[in-house]
Amino acid sequence: MLTLRRLGLLGGAVAGSGVLLVLLLDGPGAAGALVALLVAVALLVARYAVGAGALDSGYRGEVRLLRTRVQGMGEWRRNVGASTGPDGALHYRAVLRPELRRLYAAALAEHHHVSLGQRPERAAELIGPDLWPWLGPEPPRAGPDGEVPVDVLRRLVDRLEVIGAPPTRSPRTGKDQPT
């Protein structure tokens, strides 16, 4: 049976003999290039092996949850006002909903280790069935000239604050309590 140590020794022996063979046949330049290639492959394999137990198993894609520019309160007031106005559904789908989804994605990832895009069913449980239609993969089916209820926006922000709060520790067990 090949253990991880034996597999590493076997790989090292094969790589060493390959470098020696290339050194004898093609010279030191080619052998140096092969050593660089083998080091790069070894680093990739090591990164994969170390990340195997991680939450996302090392398949971390670049996800930009928050923009580098922080929005000012004036923009939020304007966005909320436009979303609750006569053409609110269009503005909500185009502007406010993507911003809210980014904020929810960041809070879910940071405090609950849940990806909004990869585990939508778990995200829906945490957000709640009454608010999930406003943030889910499909935008709400309101008409283009409809308005988004102010109560819905208020509950979305309140729930975001609850989800984004750090977990509290139980005084008796010392373990994190679910939100």
C-alpha cells in the first residue's frame, strides 16, 4: 500500500532521475528548466493537499463580495427612495438588489460559511422564506412600474444586521449559538 510518505519518496526518486537524465542528454539549461517545472508542480500539489480539508476544498474562485469603494449614505437614501417610488421594481432589480445580494453574500460567507451562489438552499434557510424571493436567483415578479414595499426593505436590512452580527457564545457551554 502506498502511503503519502512512500508516494512522495517515489515521486522524488522519479523526478530526480528525470532531472539527471535530462542533465546528461540536454545539458544544464534544460535540467534547470525541468527543475523549475517540477518545483511549480510540487507547489501546486502541496497547495491542493493542504487545502483538501478546507471549507471549499481549495476550489476557491475569485469572488468579489464587496466593492473597493464604500457607498455613502446619500447613495443608499437615493437608491431606497427610487426603489420605493413609482418605477421601484425596475430600480430595485437593476441597482438595489445587486447591492443587497453582495452585502448578504459577504455576511453569509463571513459569519456562517455559506456561499449565496453555491448553496442557495442553505442561504434561503438563513435569510428566511419571506425575504428569500427578494434576494434569490430570480428577481421578484413585480411589474416594471410596481413599487417595492418599504416594509420589505426594512425587513431585508434588519435581517442583514442579524445575519452579519458575530455569533454569541453561550455562557454555559462556551460554544457559538446559531442566529
